[in-house]
Amino acid sequence: MNHLDLAVLGGGNMGRALIGGLLRQGLRPERLAVGERDEAARAALERDFGVAATADNAAAVRTAKVIVVAVKPQHMNEVLRPLAEPFARTRPLLLSVAAGVRVAALQHWCGAEVPVVRAMPNRPALLGAGVTGLYVPEGIAAAHAQLAEQVLRSVGEVVRVDSEAALDLVTALSGSGPAYFFLLAELMADAGTALGLSAPAARALSVATLHGAGELARSGTGELAQLRAEVTSKGGTTEAALRTFAAAGLDQIVARAVAAAAQRSRELADQYGAA
């Protein structure tokens, strides 16, 4: 991959995350071009990463073998349609990280001969600690699928899903998921403050607990239920808290919340993802 020319269309948060990740993995800045219409964003990309950023998307993709599309779903049509002609000549791998925009629409705009894969990363990708759901349609060459995984692994873990519809569930679980954990940490800090801790102490304890619990979960020492059980002494403080969660129906609240997010992802797909 370090010997390929890549282009990123869109220099927002996710585009910046992928640019930074690819450079950390050894891709040379001169092999990476960025298409970004905002002048201030282009200046920031060139300053922060030493990459060439241009408002001319056709120039950005001219020699690229892999193109990452990281623009907002509502702008995908206007960004990709003008590139159909150069795509027909070069046939790059198109990797879309835009929520909701379906493969059929992407191929309609880019040309059926362009190999297209879709992915849903999440915000921790900004720190290289993300997780991405990747959908590879049937007929995509194994080399292209491997290349997409390599690009996405530059910002964290990659989980393959077996259907495009599953990306709506990825969006609801891991795409939106950081906000769920932030909310829990926020509520824990608020509760600690209400019970007498100073606000800075409560926040520090909550944030560190969030981080440490995540590290434990990643350590591979056991299933999530086992990890929870290991913290829960019979008759102890944790058991008292968990019993309160259960009495309030936390499991059903979480199930409804994730289902609502998945449904909204499907609605956005219907709104922006049709060809």
C-alpha cells in the first residue's frame, strides 16, 4: 500500500483521521492527495500533514489507485458524478465512509466498472483507536478487499459484515456507540458530584474508569459478562448498583436505543442513498 497513490475526498474529521493514520503507517505525503473545497480546511491539511490539498477533485484523483470518499452523504452525488469520466479510465478502488449511501448509488454515479466497498468507522479513529465495519460486495477482487482493510486498519480495528444492511447496525452500535459511553460517564460524574465529590474529581474518576474498562474489555481475558462478574462481589457495592440498573430496565432501554439508531440509519439511507 505504501507504494500506491491514494486520494481522500473530504478533509473533515474522518478524512483527517484516515490521512493521519495512513501517514503514521508509513505512506509518504507525496503519495496522498486530498480534495477539499473549503480553503481554510485545505490550508490546515497542508500545514498539519504536509499533503497536497486541492479544490479540484479531478486533480486529486488523477493518479490514485484508491480513493476514500469522506464527504457528507448529501454531497456524495455532486462530488462523484463529475468524476465518472476519469474513473472510467483509471478504475480505482472506491472506499466510501459516508453513512447511508448505498453501493448501488455509488456505482451509478461512478460507473459500474469501478469497484466499490463501504465502511463505517467511528470517532475514536481520530486517535487511531477506532473500529470500522466493512462491507465488501460480491464480485470485489480479494486484493481490493485486502487493500480496503489495510487503509481502514490505519485508524483501528476492522470487522467485516456480510451484508450492506448490516452497516445500519454497525452505525447504531459502534458508529453512535461512543456517545452512549460518554453519556454514561457524564451521568456517573454528575451523580458523584451530587453526592459530594468535587466536579473535577468526579469527572477525572469517571473518565479514567471509562478508559480503564475499555482497556480491560480489549485485553481478551474473558467475555463481557465474565468481566462484569469479576467486578461484582456478592452483596457488595457493585451488585447494589447493578440491581438498580436491572430494576429500571436498563437492558430494554439500551435495546430500544440501539434499535432507534439503526432505524434512523435506514431512514437516512433511503433519503440519501438511492441512485
